[in-house]
Amino acid sequence: MAQWLWCMHTAALFKVSFMVSMLCGSCTGYMQPSLLTVPGSVQNPI
């Protein structure tokens, strides 16, 4: 159960950080490359 909750929590953090990077990427620019290196893990959660 704890493992499932941790997985959901991590997925939520990834989703939020990805949305923030998409929204603020055009403004900051430096946050985008670090998150774009793992698009597969963000778009294809297990």
C-alpha cells in the first residue's frame, strides 16, 4: 500500500513539474531541457 501511495505521489509531482515547465518554459528557458530529457517517463506512466 505504501509503495502504491509513493508511486501515485511521485507521478503527481512529475505531472505538476511537467505542467509548470510547459507553462514557464517559454519564460525561464533553463528549466525546460532538464524536464524534456525524460518525456517518455512523464507521458507513459506505469
